[in-house]
Amino acid sequence: MDIGACQSAGWAFGALIVDPWFYLAAIVAVLIVGIAKGGLGGGIAVVGVPLMAMFVSPAQAAAVLLPILMVMDALAIRAYWGRWDPHNLQILLPASLVGTALGTLTFGYLSADGLRVLVAVVALVYSLQYFLPRRDRGGGRRSLAGFCWGTLSGFTSFSVHAGGPPLQAYLLPQQLHRTTFQATSVVFFFVVNWSKVGPYAWLGQWNTDNLLTSAVLLPLAPVGIWIGRRLHQQINDQVFFRVVHVSLLIIGIKLLYDVVG
């Protein structure tokens, strides 16, 4: 097969994806993910895999994106060092590792569409609540609820990097300060994404094609984090949480469209 045929099929040539349309989608995806992780709640980062999966398989998109996410997490955790809620993390982090283990054990058995529907339902329910007539939506930390949401977030994050909506479903009712909310999310996904390294290697996701493609896109990671951090510093709590809820609504609609479209 000649190089042109490989390019049109989106295959790797010289252990590197060469489809220009893939890179156009990937650049947009990586910047959006970086901005979300850098300062806008992180939930909209769920669009990363669907955008890239327009040109490669969802599994390959997730594998390419993971090393970039890990670098972003390291940059973001430095920016928000010490601002997180330790009590929430005591509940959420052990649960996330249970979710990662479940994702590893069920990898290949659950369809990507099924996971998208699950995440879409969570995103739509919690975003629509924001736009309904107001009631008392405050909520404190609850160990059982936190464990369930943390497990679900780790599980959906493992397969399609879509752990943001379940995590936000638990954190949003607590009405945390936007920086505490952001920092807690950053630490959570730092642990979740780094916990995927061993399972992804075991499942054969760390191949040369994927890692070299990740390396090409990696310079965009600090750019996205920097933009997100600047935006976070310039907006107030009301704008921040409105952006988070609107993002959740868009995510839910987009994921359902991906399944039925």
C-alpha cells in the first residue's frame, strides 16, 4: 500500500498517524481539554475523545490522549497546589481506583456507545437542574454518594476519558468556591489518569504509533493549561459555574448525538 492510501485511511506511516484531518481535530481537542483542566472545571474535557474518534477508533483516541492528559494534570496540580478539598478527596480517590479496576476488567466487553449514553444522562440531569426553578440544592460531603460517584467517574474515565460529569454531579451541589472545585477536580484526575498507566500497558494501548502521535501533540498541553488558568483568574464564581453547567448540557447533547446520529 502506498503512502497516499495510508494517509487517506488514517493509518500510521513510519509509526505515526499522518492523516491531516485527524491532527486538525486533535489540535482542537487538546486545546479544549487543556483549557478545561486549566481553569474551567474540567468537565468539557470529555469532548477530547469524541473529536479525535472521528478519524481513529475511540480506543486509539483514548490511548493517544492519555499521556497528554497526564502532563496536563501535572501542570494543573502545580497551578492549584494546596487549594483542594482534602475531605472530598479522602472519599473520592479510593473510589476512583475501584472504578479504574472495573474499567480494566470490563475493557472490550462494554460498548463505547453504552458508556457515552451513561455519561450523557448524568451530564443532562445535572445541567438541567441548574436551569430549573431554584430550590435548595446545597449538599455536603456524603461518603456513600461520594464513593458511588467517584467509582463511576473512574470507570467512565478509564474507557473514554469521560469522568468529568459524574465527578461534577457529586461536587456541584456542595457549592464549593470555584478554585476549590477546580483544584479538587485537578487532583482527582491526576490520580485517575496516572492509575491508568499499568492497565493501558497491560491491554496493549502503549504502542509506538500512539506514543509518537501523543508526542507530536504534547506541546499544546501547556498552552491549553495557561489559557484555562488565565480565564479562571478573570471570571467570578457565578460565571464559572454557569460555564460548567452549560458545558455539561452541551456534552450531554453531543454524546447522545454521537450515539444516535
